[in-house]
Amino acid sequence: MYASCLSSAESDSFIDLPDCKHDPVRSVFKKMPKRNVVAWNTLITWYVRTERYTKIISHFRMMIKTVIKPSPVSFINVFPAVSGVGRIKLANYLYVLVLKLGHDFVGDLYIISSTIVMYAELGCLDIARKIFELWRSTRKFCLRDAETRAH
């Protein structure tokens, strides 16, 4: 159901209408009695596709407030919105949140590359480089550890 909303030919008409009253994905979302991370990610992905950055950020915050744990997809979707609105403090907050969520997030190549792109687009190339170097050194350590265990 969600995929058909996101891929429909009529969805292109929503790009020029940031607060359209006939938003199909939002309508379905509002009718849902219980929302999980997949439902939230679908709504946020819709806002990414229609380039509504402030809505992406506000709905990501609402998801967090409702005690829904974000998934890697959640972060991959919200990072372009953060760079789109130029909010460095929010980028820092989200990166700290990724770090707090642990190895499954910090070790996810898509999250790390999205984080690097976000900081680069914000003009924070030094932070982007540090994240890349940290990730690269962590990967080398993991590979050496795996080699040692194999022998």
C-alpha cells in the first residue's frame, strides 16, 4: 500500500505543493491506530521524496517522542533534511544519537556514509573527514581482530 503511494505517477504533483491537503501517505498514516517504525519511515520517506525538509525533521522528532526507536532507514532519511535546512546543531545531536544507539548503527555503512555527506553538505568538511577516518580505523581493527581469531 505504501509503496504504491510513493511510486504513483500523481505523486510528482505533490512536489510543488508542500502542504497539500490531499497527501495520500499522510492520510493513511493519520488513520493508523498503531504506528511502528516502518510506518514512520514511510511517512518520512514520502516527505524526502517531496522535499519537505521541515516536515521530515518534525516527524522524526515526533517519532522519537513517541518512544519509537529509529532504524538505520530513519537516519538515512533525516540526514539530507538536516543539511537541506542547514542545521549543524541538529546534525551534531543526530550523530550523537547514532553513537548512543551502538554498533549496529555506527557500523552501518549507509548511516556512516549519509552522516559524512550530511556534514560535507553543511560545510563541515573537518567533521566529515574525522567521521570517515574513525570509521576506517574501526573497520581495520575489526578486520585484524577477525584475522587473529581465525588463526
